[in-house]
Amino acid sequence: MVATKRRFDPNLQKVRVNDGGTPRRVYVCTRCLKAGKVTKAA
């Protein structure tokens, strides 16, 4: 039995994202950024 229940939280970063043409700051996990699911705004 594990003494404490360990939680694996996502690695969230605040990133500027183009949302319908307008850039806004959103919390995005680093896995999504690396996989190319989310594109950063320039």
C-alpha cells in the first residue's frame, strides 16, 4: 500500500494563443504545446 496518494498535476503554462484571430492568455499544458495542438501567438 502506498502511504500517500500522489497526484500528477498537468504542467500548465500561461501562453498567448490566437483564439479566432484575437490573441489572449490561456493556461495550456506543456504536452499540448509540444504536440502542436496549440499554436502560440507571435
